[in-house]
Amino acid sequence: MITNRKTGLLAFLAIVLILALSACSQPDGSGASTAKVRVTGTAAQSSAKQRAASDTVVFASGTVTLEGEDITSQLKPAQTETASGSNDVEFEADIPVASEQVSYSVSPKPGFVFDEWKITRASRTALKKDYPNSWWDVLVEIQNIIKDDSQTIHINPEYIEYIRPTFDRGYYLNPDAPEGGDGSSGSPFKSLSSVMDELEKVNDRYDDDELTIKIQSGSAGEFNLASLGQESYYKDESEIELKLIGGYDEDWNLSPEKTDISSITFPSLSGNNIEELEIELRNIELTELDYGELPKSNDDFEIDFRNCFVGTLKNASGKIVNGLVVDKLMLFL
């Protein structure tokens, strides 16, 4: 009889232990784990109906999804009193999750481009603090996850706070796309001229300080961007940030092949209202580049090459050129 009682008691305790462990493995009110989502993009004023409840701005650059759930509406500006229309605004949301690996997806709206999963300097500092003995291994693991710029990644939710999916105003371009695209990732423009035409439709000017053009691999032909410096595009802007990001496949993942641009003409700092011009070329192959034809002012003009190649570089004597592999160098006095 005593033995049976002991057996029953042990069985009861085992059941209680199993239930307790099961309860611990399931998300409670705060979640088994919390994904600290941090996203960088453009702020917009919430609708009139929403403002009646809360006078706030919302994330306007795209849709953010975690484990199949659209969490865009939960994103709030990290800084109070953020102005509507501001770019490079950090939004944040803490989302309870139950999995050790989660799918994390971003989808830009038309008129916006997903730039990259960025690891900021502050994130590196936080990694060293949170993982003092293994921060480098964690950093490498994160870098391997985000290295192809895929719009969907699978990641440990505890690592999400160290990356920032960043969005810019801009358009997608695929030289092999059919005509009639709207410049979105799902329906890219076929040519640079279509991008220019679209810019003219936006209130007859590109009323913003940034423009990013994301391009699929292959031959994109000539890029004449001189008209971007004219008043019709940047009527209200004196500081411009321009990015040309190439080397993507049909799913907008980084491919081994760069985007080939046969020749390129940049906006000029003279004869218009542009005071500062910052240009970045990423994963681009140029047939030829005449450095002497670039805007001359070191204070007001900055050009940055990342993983780029040029067949012939002219007139670069005395210049510092980083991130650009040069096949042939031609120097002229």
C-alpha cells in the first residue's frame, strides 16, 4: 500500500514537472524571447483617423514581417517629435517570439528601395558588451546571414537588435524587364530614362535629399545623371545623396556578377542650387571613368566606391580612390 502511494506520488510529481517545463517553454505575456526590431526609413504622418487617437508618425518605407506576422504598425520612432517626411529615421518595436530561429522579412513600397541589413558601429559596441567572450563569432554569424542582402533572412531573434534593415527613397531597375514597370522590386523599370520620367511626375521635381537606384546584374548601358542637378528634380534640396547599387539577381539577392555601366555622367555642382553632393557606387563595373570630369570640390563632393571595377581610370593623379579595382590607369598632365 505504501509502495503504491509512493508510486502515485512520484507519478503526480512527474506530471507537475512536465507541465511546469511545458509552461516555461511557451511564450508568456512577455514572450519566451523578445526580438528587438530596429528599422531605418522614412517617417510619414498617420492618417486623420489615427491622429484622433494618437498624434504620431508611422513607418512609410515598406512592410516588415516577423514569423509571417506584419509588425509594421507596431514600429514607433525611436526619437520623440519626429517630423513627418524625415528620412533615415530609426523605428523600433519589441516583439515576443517563441522560436530559436525566426524569419525576418522586409518589403519596400513603390518609391522606396531596401538598401541593406546594416550593422552600425553602436551595434558592434553592444555586441562586445553582451557577448564579451564570443562577440566576434556572433558578428561573423550575423554577417553570413545578411551577406546576400536578401529581403528575407532567418536569424536567432536575440541577434535582431544588432542589425538595421535600411530603406531609401528610390527605384529598382532591370535592363531585361518589360516596359511599363512602376519601379518597385516586383515591377522594376527597364531603363534609367524611365527613372527620370518618374521623377518628373512627382510634383514636377524630386523633392527629397536622397535617391537610390538598385540595379540587376548585366549590361545597363550609359548612365547620364547630369539632369539630376537641374532645378526640375531637386528644386528644394541643396544636399543630395545618390546611390547606384548593382549586382542583384531577379530576386534582388546579391549575385556574383556586377552591373556593367558603359559610361557615367554625374550631376554638376556648378550652375544649379546643389551645394553638397554625396555619391556611392556599389557592385558596379565601369568600362571607363574620367576622374577629372567629376566635381572638383573636396569639401562639397564625396564619391564612395564599394566593390567596384573600372576598365580604364583616367586623370586620377594625386587622388585617393578606395573600393575600386582598376585594370588600366591613364594619367594626363
